[in-house]
Amino acid sequence: MTRATVFIAATHTARSNARSGIQSVTRGVIRGMAAQHDVSLVVWNTRRGYLHPLKPWWLTHVAPSVDRQSWFLPASSLAKPAHWLTWIMARGLNHRTPAHRHPKLQPRLPGSWLLLPELMDGEVARRMTAYGHRHGMKVAAIFHDALALLHPELTKRTPGAHQNYIDALGEMDLVLPVSNFSAESFHRFLKIRTAVKIHTVSLPAEIHGQDRGFPPPAAHGTIKILCVSTLEPRKNHRTLIDAFNRACASHPELALELHLAGDTCAGAPEITEFVIAAERRNPRITWHKQVMPEQLRVLYRECDFTVFPSFIEGFGMPVMESVWCGRPCLCTNTGVMAENAAGGGCLTTDVLDPSCLYESLIRLASQPELRAMLTREAVERPLKSWQDYAAELLEILHKA
């Protein structure tokens, strides 16, 4: 049986080269699904209220090798008078043409799926759902987290806005939480009980372009610790840096280095200022700011272990990416990170307790046999790729 076309809305990711967790998921889904299925990339025009193809140069932000799109509508469509008005309205440009009037896309809309992997405003989500249903599509959304409701003090998004978004997802055909923790949060906060189907599909560990595992780091006498995370309050950089400084002071025999990789957060300039000041005071701390994929691979290759001190996430991708690279990860012993760590390759602790985090850092830094054991667990652990994840999504969409 032929599977329906999947339209993936990459509205925000297409316009930016930023690498937030949600944007990484969007890019991963696109690459994984396009490798095995008929996929069309679209963006939502909020002002006009319709989907349309990407501008050609936006493809470099999502997947340069996927869905190469022409500047112009297919010339063959000019032979049909029904398309003449579309040509005039869109000036013959592919990306200016609404999907429901597009000569190639319109026939594929009925019976297709519209997949929404990004976070959005609740009213926008409702309009996209209504648009999809109006044109015979079914609508599915990947649900990442309910952090704005669980910890409103830690996010820029207001609880009311996030509640409206969750309720809007309840009006869709299918919701796909990224973890059991996210699924429980969605059930907890969905106020209006609807007929929406919910299937949890945990995210993969794969870093695109990186094969599984790295050889053990070279014996250079230095213990390099890597933290991959944006600089925002819930990522807990203050506790990590305080614990690291204490480790440097109490164990001078350990040549420790802490490498931070992650962009700033517009809503938390105080965290950026704290990191800059810490870097200035302790030369063993290096903030690499936002890094490109090839730079991140080098940092993973050269580190001895990673630490992800965030105390709440929807999934916690850096934990699984560290395991994918064959590097032990130190993370929290609660929530979804504990869920992911249970498979092996990780050491868990109470990351909110400075003493616990300090002691765990010292354990990993001073015990090469512990790092070797966790490395073996990481390398031997079964992990999903983006193609595996996309295949799970496709199977669920096919049956729904």
C-alpha cells in the first residue's frame, strides 16, 4: 500500500541557522524521513494563512541535500488554463504559491499528513490545523515539553500561552511526545479532553554526519570536560561552574578543563555575564559560544566525559548525543534525563546539590576505570538514528 505524502512545516528553522534543540529535531526529522519517504517541505504564512514551499536559499538552513526546489512553477502547468490565475498571482514563483493552488502540491494534499515539529503560538497551531483539514490533510505535531507550565520562572514563554498551545494540539489528529516524561506532561496539562491520538516516540541519539563512537581520547594528562547547552537558567551553569571551581581548588593534582559549548539566551543575559566572568577568573574554563557541527564533533572527540547539569528537559538531547559519541555523561538523576541515562553510559547525580555535582565530577575525573566502564556501556548500547526515528513516525502515521 502506498503511503501518503508527508508535508513537514519548517517555518522557523528554514529562516535561521540557529541550533536550538527543537531546530535540531526539525532538521533531523527532515533528513531521516526524506531518506525513505515522499516528503515536501513547507512554511506557514501567518499573514495570509496558508502553507507554501520554501524559498530556495532557505534549504541551506534545513537540509541542503533534500527537496531541491525550483525558483519557478513547472512550465508544463501553463498548458492548463486552471493554473493561469495562480501563475499571475504568484508571478510564476514557486515559493509564492499557496500549497492549495500549487500545480504539483495541490493534488497531493488530500489524504496527506501535515507534520509540525516546531513550537508555535496556539492560535497559529489552530489555523494550521484548520487549513490542513480544509484541504483533506491530517495534522500531527511533535510535542517537546511543558516546561513553561512546570517551571514558568525558567522560560520566556508565559504559562497562558503554553496552555493555549497544548489545548490547540488537542484539536489535531495525532500528538507525538518525544519522551515518556513529555507524554505525562501533555496528559496532565491538556484541559479539553478530545479524540486526539497520542503516541510517544523517543528521540534518537544520532548526531547528523557523525558515525557512532570516537576512539578513546589521547592520554594528554588533562581531563577535558564538555558541557553542551545554551546559556539559560534551567541548564544550571552556575552550579556546574561553582562545582568545577571547587574541584580545581581541592584537587590541584588533576589537570581539569571545562569546555562550554552553547549560544546565549536572549532572556537570560545574567547567565552569559556569569560565564564570561567565570572564564576570566579561571583560565581552565573556556566558553566556545555557538559552535558549528564540525566544531562540536571535535569537542566531543577531544573530551574525556561530558556533563549536562540541566535539571528539567523535555528530552535532553546532549545526554544521548554524548552516548552516541562514546563519551560518558554526567546528568541529573530525575526526569527524562534519568530515563535516558538508564540504558547505560551515564553517571547520574543530584545536579541541584553543589556537593553532589562536585563529588560526581571528581569521581569521573579521578577514576579512569569508571570512565572506561561507562564508555563500554555507551558503545555497546543500542541507539536510534534519525532514520530509525523517522521510520517509527512513518509507521504510526501510516496506521493512524
